[in-house]
Amino acid sequence: IHHGGANFNVRVLSAGDTVHATVRDNQDGTYSVVYMLTRAGPYKVLLSQVSEERIEFGACEPGPASVSKSLILGDSAATWIAGHMSSIKVVRCDAHDNIVPFAEGLLRFDIRSNGPGEVASTPVELGDGTLDLR
């Protein structure tokens, strides 16, 4: 195919859902398929024409961690007792709510407090994108 006009279908499947894809004829015998994945994990691209089908597999990685989308587990407004260890678990998520696994250079978290005294905190990486702030 050197002048375009091929009739084929493209489907992109991610997390059990079909993702919208656009096919563009590059006018040189090639085509570009454009799609955006928002769920991290495996995906597949199905290209079909009449009685033929080709399947390509890939993996989508989470995007950069987002402070506004990250989760704080536990009650950060709880009454803590002076001199006793407390902790909050933070789950780093990207802009699409995917958990961002641990890697060097990730978004760092720390505790800042407003109150009668200082708060010393130690971030403890749990290795799966979450950390405890103690």
C-alpha cells in the first residue's frame, strides 16, 4: 500500500476496556495509530482487516507522582499523644490514580505541623510506592 486507502480496524484494549484510537494515513504506505492510556498495566492493540488479525502487546507504566492525587491513609487529623510514635501511610499516585511504585528520585513526603512544638518525622519506604511517615 503506497497511496493509502487501506481498510482496517484498530482496537486498543486496556484493563478490559476499549480505548479510543485514531488512525492516520501518512500518505507513504504507513499509518499511525494514536491513543492515550490512562490505566497502568498490560494492554493490547488489535489490528484487523477482513480475515486477518494481528495482536501486539505492551505495558503502560504509571506517570509521575502527583501530590494532589496521592492518598493519605489513616486519620491525619487524629489526636496524637506527645512522646508516642504515630504514623501516616502515603500512597503515591499519578494524575490518573495509578499507584506509582518505588524508584529512586520519587516524590518525597515529610510532615510539617502547626502546634505547640516541633514534629520530627522519618519517611520509611515500603517498596511498593507507599511509605510510612513516622
